[in-house]
Amino acid sequence: MVASQHSNNVTVFRVDPEAEILFYTGESVDILKPVCLQFLSR
């Protein structure tokens, strides 16, 4: 996931671990000025 403060969205990418390349998944969420992402474990 990438938080883009200036474009007001969070975009989801998939990582290809073998090629070490990011691929856009086509998914994004509009959020006003996101500046960070926090992942919580349960």
C-alpha cells in the first residue's frame, strides 16, 4: 500500500518477490491527505 498525501488516496500494489517488482492491483481508496499506514496484528 502507498499513501499519497498530495493525490489524496491510498493505492494497493502486489509484490513479486522473485523479480522484486511492484504491480498495481487496480485498487485504491480516496482518503483526504493520508500521511502514514498502520498495520495491526491480532
